[in-house]
Amino acid sequence: MMRIHIDRDRCEGHGQCAAVAERVLYLDDNAEPVPRFEGDVPEHLEEDARAAVSCCPVAALSAEAD
């Protein structure tokens, strides 16, 4: 399983992650990404999570396997 981590200090609210992986993340009222679920990324959404991590222009997202 995979977990996605968001570095809130690094995030600048570009929103690319939520645009690329809307099934994994959404933007809150402050334009900060929020996971759509708690804990592990569902297996069928791991590819979307990887896409979100790779598109972040400030590397505020990371993913690690459990």
C-alpha cells in the first residue's frame, strides 16, 4: 500500500496535483490539497497518486510504500 504526504510548509497552492489526480486529492478553501481518504491510497488509485506527486512544481507531495 501507498501513503501520500503533503508538506504544508512547501505547498504554494498551485493546484496541479488536484487537477491531475482529482480522485485522490481536492483543494480546500485555502487552495491546499486534501486527500479524499484517510490512510493508505486505495490500490486502484496509486497511479493517480504518483501522477500528483510528480506534477507538483514545488515538490510538496511525496508518496511512500508501506
